[in-house]
Amino acid sequence: MDIRQMQDKIKNDRELILNCNYNERDFKFTEVEGFATIITGARRIGKTSFMKLFGKKLINDGLNPDKICYLSFFTSEDLSFPFSLIQEAYYGLYPNFSKDKDVYFILDEVQGIKNWKGGIAYLLEMHPCHVIVTGSSAKYLSTDIATELRGRSLQWKFYPLSFHEFLLFNSIAVNNEKTYSEEERALLSHWFSIYMERSSYPALALNSEVEIKKMALNSYYDLVFSRDLIDRFEISKSSMLRALLRRLIKNSGSPYTIRKLVNTLKSMGYSTSIELVSEYIKMILDTSFFIEVPIFGTEKQQERNDRKLYVIDHQMAILFKEFGENTGTIIEHIVLMAIKRSTNYNISYYRTKNNYECDFLVYDEERSIKALIQVTDNWDEAKEREIRAMIATLEETGLKKGLIIAFNSFETIEHEGKKIDVVPAWRFALNAKYYIEDR
């Protein structure tokens, strides 16, 4: 690609912004002068659509369209050109903007361009512009770029559709109140069931066909495997990695240890080791396809105990389930993602001395616990067990309040100075931040 071809691409890709017509997302990020904004997340969750809408909003708010250099490299065949070609082409078209602080470089799937990390650092050094970068690999767009930019980048995580966004996609208006009328409760409960049945991937929000959903989820799984793992890391033992990835999805949300995974793979006929499986787990986490939840404790305690991996979409989590009721698994994944979207807190699970388990313990950087959250899909059946586990967790952590997320139950339980709020899953999904910060 030469400079004229790049200038053509700059103009052509800008038309993608002007002509886009996508649904709004709740995602927010803050720009800081002199810092590149890095938006990372798994594939197919809507980053490209969001950035087009962001560019269009800038224009609608009065920004000159020529001050936006939006470039998408998702489908580009030739990425062998140096990053410097982008700024040369843009400022060649608009030399008067060289010192303009209102210029936006919005670069989608930039990691394939030659010397892109150094190119962004040079761009920030030479021009007082905004630089927003999106990509699918946590490794390429957090670890690498943070090192290359030497503290001049801020990273924001992008996730699939929240329940609120899912409602907007389906043209369902919802207020931001904490109280709802009987009619609103019935409507939201109904649509939450639909959200559970479909997926948090944007392309599936309006599709009720079960077979289409399964085909799409399988294609997303294949994409992560082939593009983010095999191609990116040049894996040789691809069949074993596929077996491992499938196993982790199938057991999403369940405790695992590297040793158990090694033994499972060996029983399937693969020759492997703790070191190799550990390395594969790191690669899998770099795809942003899973969220890791360790036990609450010191680093040594976390190393000694099982960890959990949750896939980012609740329907993906049950894609390879062979039988059984999966409502509990689905709700647990939705609750976790609601916590991730609405707060910047850390998330662990908690195990009491008597081996009771609390699904999610939410805490800040000073290890101050913000919330204890238990999840169940059948409150009437599990009530006694869940209360017992929550009380034991409250006693050991010293907290006075706990939260149990049930499928569609709403009540408050008082026990020896401790309070347990039981909240419907749809209500927590809409107001997760409120329930966490109200603890």
C-alpha cells in the first residue's frame, strides 16, 4: 500500500462512520491528554460498531468529519506497510491539522500493522491528537503496548451485551429507577428469560432461532481457536489445545487445577505436562474470551487452591453441555458479567472453613470487601443451603450484609444481626453497581 492508497482508505473508511446505523451501547471511557486510549475485548462483541458510533457522535456534536481518521484493518489483506504511512497520509491530506488537538485517530484491529506500537508512541509525540485503538488480544493491546508506550496508554475493557443493552437492542424502554411497577416487573422478567435463552453477542440479540445461535457460537469458538490461538501463537499441538479449550468452556464456572487438566488430557491420549498446559492457559486468557476468578486469599493461597474460568457469554458457557438443567450456570455467568461491567473491583470466590462456598466476593485494591454474592436458580429448593453458606461467609469475613441472586425471588432475611437480601437476577443485572455499593 502506498500513500495515495492509504489516503483513499482514510476517505473510504470515514464513510463507514457517516453511514453507520447501530444500536447504542452503555460503554463509557475517559480520554486523557497525551495518552492513547486502548479498548480491548474478545472478538464479535461489538467493538467495531461502537467505535463507528463514537465517531458519528463526534460529528453529530459538531466536529469536522475531516478531523477523524477512522481506519479498520479487520478485513485488510495487506498489512505489511509501516505505521508511519498512516500519519503521513492523513497529514498529507490535511496539513493544516498538524497541530490541531481535535484530530481523532480511531484505529480498529491495529495489531497486524508493522511497528504499530512504536508508531502510536511517535504519533502522540509529534501531534497533539486523540488516539483510540481497539483490538481483540489482551496480550497485544495491554502488556505489549503498555511497555512500548512507557505509561502513555490507558486501557478499557469492552464486554458483550448487558441485559440493559439487550433490552435497547430489542426496543424495550427501561427506566433507571430502583423500583418498578408490577407491569414493569413482569415485562423485565419476561425479557430476562429471553436474554438467558439467546446470548450476549450483539449479532444474536434479535435472533430466536436455536440452531442459528448454536451455529454462530460454534463459529465464534472456532474463530478464537484459529485466529487468537493457533495463528497468533503458532501452536504446534493444535488438537490438544482444541481439546483443552473445549474442556474449559464445557466446565465454565467450575473449579479447576492445572494438574487435573493435565490428567484429563492424558486420559484422552495426549502427551502433555503441567508446564505446557500452564502456558496454554495463559494464551487462552490473553484472548479475553474468559474471566479468571481465583479464591479469596493471599497469592500462596490462590496458587494452592482451585481457580475458576468463566466464558464471557452465558450461552457459550453451555454450548458443549451434554445434558441437564443449565439455568443456574447461565444466571451465574450473567451475574459475573454484570459485576465486571459495572465496577472496577476485583472478584474472587470464597470458601469457608466448613467448606461452604460463596460464588463471588467483590473487593477493592485495599482488599476491603464490597459485596458477598451467592447465585441460585431455584430459591425454594436451595433456600436453607444458600442461607447457611451465606451466614458462614458473613461470620468469617465480618460483614453484616450479604446478597443472594435468585431467578425471580425478592425478600429480606434477618439473622442474628446479619441481613441477607434476595434479589431477582433481572433486577441485579440492571442495577449491579447499586447493589454492590449499597453493601
